[in-house]
Amino acid sequence: MENLLPRKISNLGELFKFNPYLTEDRGGYDKADYDGINEGVLEMSWDLLDAKGNRWRPVLGMMIAECFGRDIIESI
């Protein structure tokens, strides 16, 4: 699952790996709020995925990863 949804992003290279659809011409990503991404998206997603229980958590994780541009079929 961590191939689709990293636990933490700390630099621009990891951000581009997380979302390969970001392009240099859009600019501003070198000043990205990594803490905001980590706390607002990744930590909440991993809290759900790490919790024991139903099988909906992996599906939710894949859906979240797909929302951020990951190709789920290629990653499986």
C-alpha cells in the first residue's frame, strides 16, 4: 500500500512521486506545505488504513491514491 500512498512527504521529489501529474510549469510546488499534506491527507488516510477491521479500508486507500493521480491498476 505504501507504494500507492506514502506515509510522509518531506521534499519535492517525494511530492512528485506521490502525484506524478504535477508539472513544473504549474510552479509553486517548491514551496509546498509538506506538514499540511502529511497531517491533512496522509496521516488521516493511514489512521484509517492502520486500524483493524473491515476490508473497506484498503479500498478507501486505493480510492484516495487514485484521487491524487495514482494509476491503481498499474500498481497492483
